[in-house]
Amino acid sequence: MQAFFISGLGADKTVFQFLDLSYCKPVFIDWIPPQKKETLQHYAIRLKETLIPDNATIVGLSFGGMLATEIAKEYPSTNAIIISSAKTKYEIPSFYKAGKYLAVHDIFPGAAHKWLMLKMKNLFSITDETVLKVYQELIKNSDPFFNRWAVTALLNWNNQEVPENILHLHGTHDKVLPYKYVKSDYTIKRGGHFMVMEQAAEISKILKGVLTGSNINPSILASSTNRFEDCFQE
């Protein structure tokens, strides 16, 4: 069984390194260069058509989850699992909209972007020192040009549709995309925005249960289990 993983803004496949994916064949999607003024929706479809086959299972983290949502909308034969992400513009805090009009992220040079992200570690609720080191390396190695485009695309994302072929995992202590704004299928208690690393064991168990159709809590995932029980198995 293959599963295609899309990382978050400024991140790469190393963000998934703490997950137990021994039960599947993970394929980690690399970023393709964005086109000038390209929308999040258009980029998502290009990414899918370039690197992801039809009928695929896609796991998207944060910004990658928004891309996975757009792919799931356009390709009903795919199945998407999003982690620490948003399905529509309504699940993104309204105060982010100020960035859409101020465009501060376009003013600062790449080095300043990275410095700011490193200083914002508390926003990501990172408490584990090993995870903190991974986060710092991700920021240092990130592409400022891609980050600027991605922030602009995110702030202008206008999706209002929740596709049926999607499952949402979210943490109660997520400060980047606060839990009170989202409607998740599975709640991770005390999970922050980087729970994919800090609570990797719990996330791994959920992913394995959904992808293999086993060990799913019916009281929490009843509708999602029914929706995915056939198409998530080989």
C-alpha cells in the first residue's frame, strides 16, 4: 500500500521521520517550483498531476493538508488525510486576513523570514528538544522564495467546500490553526501544530488504523471509517 505525504510550509519529508510507517510504502512529495502569482488550488492540481497518481491516498500536513484538500476536491478517486491543517477558509483564523492586505511577508528578505520563524518556536508548542532541533534545521534549509509564495497563496485561499473523501486530525493545543476553528474527525489531546513529531506514536496508530481499516474507534471515526473502509485497502 502506497501513501503520498505532503509536508507543511517551510518543511520537507524530515517532518514525518518520527512516524511508524512500516505497514505501508510512503512516498514523500518534494515541492515543485510555483508559478508567478499561482493560486494554492492551481499549485495543488499541478503537484498532483506531476507527482501523484490517480486513486492515491494522500497525507497532508498543515499547508500540505490544504493542498491535499484541493486535490481531493478535484479528484474524488483520491483519499486525503490532513493533519494540523484546515479544510476551508473558515477554519483559518480571521486575524490572518490582515496579512493578506499588509503583505508584510513580501517586504522582509529571506534571512529575516527564517529569523522570525526561529523566534516563533513557542507558537508551534514545541517542547521536545529533539523535535526543536529538527524544526530549526527545517527553517534553516527552507526556500525563502517558496515560503513567500506559499504564505501569499494561503492568505488568498478561498475554499468553502469540504470534500467527502477527507479525514481531519487536529490537536487541541494547536496555536497556529486553533482547534476551536476547525471541525476534526479525530482530536489529539494537548496536540500542538507539530504533533506529527511530538505525538508521533498516537498519530501513527490512527494513520495505520485508517489506512488498513483496523483498530479504529467507532465512536470517534464512525462516519470516516464507513467512508474510507473500502478505498483505503488493497
